Amino acid sequence: MGTELITQETMFTWARDTIARFNQVDSFDDIERLFLRDRGLSGNTYATYTASVKSAYTFLDGKHPLQWTAPDVEAFYDYERKRNGISTASLRMAGLRNFMQSIKTTLPFWTTPFESMGEATRRKIATPAIPKQKAALYAVEVQAVLHNLRMDKSEKGRWNLAMVLTLFTTGLRAQELCDLSGESLEHDLDTDTWYVKGIGKGRKPFSQELHPDALAALLDVHGGKLPEGTEPLFLSLESFHGKVRTRLTKAVLWTRLHDIGEDMKARNLIRRDVEFSAHLWRRTFLTLLSKEGMSLRAIQAISRHASIETLARHYVDDRESPRPYLDKILTA
């Protein structure tokens, strides 16, 4: 009996302390500290869980993870699928499912949203991701998009042009673009060449040449004078609705690029089902350089890929029609 009481008391103390610790969530940093850090996760797993949970936490307006419901998870899935496509949505679900299962090892009495959702929802979010082809825009499509953006003289239109031109002519990733500030700019006076520099994926430093067209667009939106110091190079969409100028965020960047793509499709300038994103512009940048004759080694250097095989397999869209070659043979 005594042993039984000790066990019950110990369990009660453990449960009380665990619940008290899990209640200490006021921000995503708390979630990362309490639920993710020091759990022996590999680097890739940690990154996947963090991206999934942070996206869901933001979407659900800071709701505690232990209060997330099956409808919450389904709504988040619908949001991610509409914004980023089925592949990203499926990855987010996998990250959330595994994250919540890891919590359950500590709180075995907790029922996760995945356990409580209905069969129809379970089948819906379990839809296997359709492998994406490494699509890139054609040169004529790039020209059409840029021409259309140049026609929009509104403040938002001019910012969109600067954003797209910088992405296309540097191949920067989404977060790399958002992190740019005045101190990211560097001017080589000997060659009169401008560069943007920073710390990219994998903590790798980068220095990318800034094309004169992108520089001109940036000067235009900044009133002829480039930012200095920590002043952001790109501003968030919210800045167009008031006096406060805030740094461009990755979420806003994705939304603006998506909206540009939908507008181009509505205008029949883009007739293919391609999802506009920072990654599409990065792939287009690398692909068109390759098609214009730039060597893969040179492209590897500016893309900062350790493996030239990975670059060729995933980032250079080398698909083309055999018809021109067949026409030469058949008409010879």
C-alpha cells in the first residue's frame, strides 16, 4: 500500500510539474525551448518540425499546441495547400504529426488532433504529395512578366518589380532576400558593380552581383537613395497601408509572388500551371543562365551548391521539345 501511495504521489508530482512547464507558452520561442530543443533530433528533423510548427502557430494566432484541434489542423492544411501547393502542405502535416507524437511520449494521456479527426479529414491530409517537375519560366515568359510589372506605376507595383528583378537576377532564396539591408550592399568602384551580401542557407556567406536593372528598380522605390545600415532593402506589404515601414517577411513575400503569378495567368501571359515563388525565380535564374551557355561550374559557384549533380538534377530545368531536332532530320 505504501509503495502504491508513493507511486501515485510521484505520478501526481510529475504530471503537475509537466503540465505547469507546458503551460509556459507565450511565444514560438517557448514552444521551441519546451517541445523541440534538446530532444535529440537530427538537424534535418529539427528544421522540418520547426518550420511546420512555427507556420501552424502563426496561422492559429499563437494558440497553444496542446489546444490545437482537428479542425485547426485541417484549416492549416487548406491554407498551406492553397498558398504553397500540395507538396508543402503534405510536408507540414508530416512535421506536425511527428511533432505531436513526440509530445505524446511525455504526455501519454493527451489526444493529438490527428487521433481525433474523422476518417474523411485523415484521408484528405494524407493525400500523397505529387512530385513536382523542376519547372522554370521560359525567357519569353520572364520578359512578359517584367514588361507587365513595369507598366504598373503604383507604389506596390514598383516594389513588386524591384522584388522580382532582384530575385531573378541574383537567384537569392526567400529568406536571403528578406534579410537584405543597407549594410548588405557593396559597391566595387573599380568596376562600378554593386553586390548584395549576407549569410544564406547552411550559414554560408554569399555575395551576389546586383544587375543594373535591379539596382535601378531599387533606387526608384527608395527615392534615388539606397538604404544604409540596418535599414531594410525590401519592405513588407503592410507598409503600403500606413506610415510604418516594416521589413519584408517571408510569408508576405510568398503571398505577393503568388498574387503576381495568378495575375499573370489571368492576363494569359503565363499559360502553364506553375506556382510563382522565390524558388521558381531561383530555378529560372539558374536554368536560363545554363541555356545561354554559362558553364555548370560557374552556375554552381553563384548558386552555392556543394554538389553539381544536385544542381543539375533539381535546379536546372533541361527539358525541351525534340521537335526542332526532328525537324532538322526530317527536312534534311
